[in-house]
Amino acid sequence: MSIAKTARAMKTSGSHQAWRVKGLRGPAATTMAEMPVALWLLILMIFPVLIIAVSSIRFGFFWNAVRETAMMAAKCQTFQNDSAVGISAVNTADLWANKATASFSGITIVPPVNVYILQTNVISGTSTKGTSRQALATSADTDNNIYDIQVEVNGQIEPLVRVPFGGTTGAIPGLTGPFPVVVRSQYTAEVPQGLNK
């Protein structure tokens, strides 16, 4: 008689002792024996994926905040000094970067917000990058150049849970502490005549 037939015969007899006598394992015992292994596999697989997913979502929010900051800075009438029309590109970048990242937990900005003027020659295609947060020395030459506003923001993305490691492992960004990121975004200046102000 096969083991399967013996097990069915014992199961239909209703005797719980029959399982023990023949050395066969019941269905509940198998599940209980496999449960710790299955739970550890789930924890070891799902928890790291969850940490990576949360960090990726936070980075996406940070990237979008920098993109919005550059877009708003490119719309300003002046670059360095506020005017009667509105605030400057530099001050707009500071305002929007802090405003956009304050809406989400786990994202911090490391000041300053760097704002550059990129000047690209339309004939040669070469670009020059100005000093951060400094206006052009002369008026913009819109016949020969295209002007972009580039915003660069340094930040830190906090992990979902900080995992404390001791010993000589050191700090692991994104696991034992925040993950440092640098994001740049640029848009064409809508009012290049104000880049020297």
C-alpha cells in the first residue's frame, strides 16, 4: 500500500493517533514548519524593495521640485536684484526650492540654491556657464547667444528607516543615513534683457 493511500485511509478513519504511529506529517504541521522560512524570505525580499521604492519616490519629488524651481526662475524679469515687476530669478529659486520640498517629508535642501546663467553661441554651439547667483556684466546679446537659467540644488533624501550598523562598516548613504543628491535643471530665459540686473 502506498503512502498516499495509507494517509487517506488514516485520515478517513478519524484517528489523530494514526498520523503519529506511521510517522506521517499532517497538513497543518507542514505549514507550521515552513512558516518561519517563508516569513523570513518575505521580510528579506519585501523590506529592501520597500526602502528602494520610498527613496525613489522621494527622489522623484525632489527632482520635480528642482524642475519647477528652474521653470519659475526662467520667467523672472531680473536675475539678481528684485524689481518693481517682481522678485529676481535668484530669490525665486530660493523661494520655490524651499516651498516645493517642504511639502514632502524625508527631503531636505542643503543651501545655497545655485542659479547660473548659461550662454550658448548660436553659431559655434559652445556654452559658457557664469558664476552662481551673479548677473551678466553687460546686456544680453540675443542676436548671437541663447541664454538659459540653470538651477542646481543639493539635497538629502532620508531613507524610510535608518538601519543602525555598528563596527567598521561606516556610513552607508540611503541606509544608515540620508542619501546626498545633486539635481540640475535648466530652462531658456524668457526675459534675457533682465539678466544683467
